Amino acid sequence: MKELKCPKCGSVFRVDEADYASIAGQVKNNEFYAELDRRLKEHDERHQAEERLLTAKVEQDYLKQLNTKDMALGAKDAEILRLQNRLDGLEAKKASELSLALAEKDKTIMQLNATIERQESKMQVALVEERSRARADLQRREDEIGRLKSEAELERGRVQIREAEMLRQHANEMKAKQQEVEFYRDLKARMSTKMVGETLEQHCSTQYNQMMRSMMPDAYFEKDNDASGGSKGDFIFRDFAPDGTEYISIMFEMKNEADETATKHKNEDFFKKLDADRREKKCEFAVLVSLLEPENELYNGGIVDVSYRYDKMYVIRPQFFLPIISLLVQTSKKSLEYKQQLAVAQSQSVDVTNFENSLLEFQEKFGRNYQLASRKFKDAIEGIDKSIAQLQKIKDALLGSENNLRLANDKAQDLTIKKLTRNNPTMKAKFDEAKQISALSGE
């Protein structure tokens, strides 16, 4: 759309492409006809001026001839005739030129009209084509927008489904973990000190039989019932190489304590006895599986190496019972391989230094892997603790919301018209008036 301003009233109005083209054509035609009329008028004025000059000259010559006494009458008449003929010729020439100019004008007008019609036709065709292209482009854009909207809706639906599924899984996991936490809390609250310890032993035994027994069918994992030395541990684990050589042995001690127990023990209270049991039963490693000191971050972080106090001794929480068996088994298997290689090398008089370096390198790598595994175990435990804490906060918030709703309901039930109109004489008068009207209507 184009804007045009009226030169007389100054108002602005809009016209489309077709109206604008029509107005432009009219303006061009009017200008052409005005220019043609101006040129014809100028031509007529020049011709009249020339005629006037010629007439004046003829009259002057005629007067001169009249004043000339010696001019013969015949010569005068001849000159008059000649001048008259010349004047007639000029008039005929003028008429001819005028006819040619008019014919040229008509021809030019016809050519201009044809050109204008062609231009208008081209403009109409171009306008139609441009409108068609604009409609097609608009339709394409609308189709593209519709397609993108559909894809966005589908993607939004998929995202919502995934989020709902993740939330459902997370809620189920949190529910399961909360149930497990509540189970152990209730279990600990209901058990005596002796039962607590026996339940932890039963738990570790069940975990081993379910997960490790099928993978290590030749391994030995039984309760330590030999108290001939005056003391005994809880469980002994041993495994053997294919040739029957024992390559690993672990003495396990399980310690738990009920929350209401008056005397609280520490993990280090059992280190000396565990080390003595390990040496007595000729075990290579000693592991204390403990639920003591539940607030101590050192023991909550993962596998704790206390070999700086007692050789090859570790303290773990129950969830690391199976992982530490796997770690120590893999370490001992590698050590057995290096020992066997070292023995072969020594028998063949090969330089033992490379094998010792390999053994040290393996021990260093295992130490790094152990530290990484320990950190990951710690992160997992922290995540579980945070989830439990968050669930507890949600539970407390829901309980608080329930209490507030109960209080609000009690207040709503206790609300009466008498209480509402107390200290409000206007409302009391309104209610009294309504009661009177109701009573009169009833009568």
C-alpha cells in the first residue's frame, strides 16, 4: 500500500498497487495532452506573428509603391498579385503544416496510449505474479510455522514424558531407599545389642551367598568357630588358585550397636583384637565391618585404610562388604601372577629387577584405582544421605501443611455469624433485619 497526500485539503489516503498504477497513467496522459496543446498553441502563435509581419511588410511596400510617382500601374498590380500569391502560398503551407502536426499528434497519442496500455498490462501481470508469489511464500511460511509448532509440541510431549518417567523412577527409588532406611531404623530400635550384631553378620552372609558364591565356587567363607586361642573373629574368607595355592585370606569382624545402648563403642576399640585374630588364624587381611560411630565422616566416606596402625587392616560400612572382597581378590590375583612370573624368571636366571618394578607399578596403580573407587563410593553415600535428608524435609513440610490445613478447617468450623458481627454494628443490623424479614415471610 502507498500513501498519497491531497495538495488541496492535505488529507492522506492509502491506495493499493493497481489504483496507484491507474492514477499514474492518468497523470501521464494529462501531462502529455497538456504538453501537446502547449506546443500547438506556440506553433499557432508563431504562425500568426509571421503572418502579421508579412502583412505589415506588404502594406508598407504597397504604400511605398503608391508614393512612388514613377511606378507604373501595371507593375504595381503585378506586385500586388505576386504578394497575394505569396500570401496564399503561406496560408496553404500553414494549413499543410497544421494538418501534418495534427496527424503527428494523433500518431504520437496513439503510440503513447499503446505504450501506456502495454505498461499497464505488464504492471497488472507483474502485480498478479507478485501477489501469487507473496501468497505462495506466505503459505510456505505458514506451513513451516505449523510444522515447527507440531515438532515443538511433539518434542515438548516427549520431554514431559521423559521428565515424568524420571520423576516416577526417582520417586520410586527414593521411596525404596526411605523404606529401607525406615526398616533398618525400626529394626535397630526393636533389637537387643546381641541381636543387632547377629543381624549384621546375617546380612553380610546373605549378601555373600547371593552375589559372590556363584562367582567364586571354590572360595571358603564361613564363621570362625575356633576359639582355642582364647578369641575368634566372625567370618574367615579364603580363596585358592587352580593349583590349590591359597592366594588370599581375610578375617572379618562385624560390629553394630543399637541407638539406645548406654555405652557407645568406637571402631578403634576393636582394632587390636581383630589384628590378633588375623595373626592367630594366619589371615593376610583384616576387615572391620562396622555401623559404629554413625556420625563420623571418616568412616562414612568409604573404605578406610588403617594399616598405618595395624598391618593390612581396613574399616568399612556394610555397603562396601562385597566391593572390598572384589578389590582384595583382584589385587591378590595380580600379586600371585607377578610372584609366579618372578619365580619363573628366577629359575631361568632372568633379571628380576623388571619384574619387581612391574610389581611396584601395579601396586601404585592399584592404590590410585583404590583411591578413585573410594571417592566414588563416598560420593554415592553422600548422594544417598542427601536424598534421605531431602525426603525427610518433604515429609516434614507435608506434615506441617497438614497441620495448617487442620487448623484452618477448625477455624472455619468455629466461625459463626455472632463472631463475624462482633464489634461490627452495621453487619449486625443487616443480619437482624434479614432475620426479621425471614420471620415475617414465614408468618
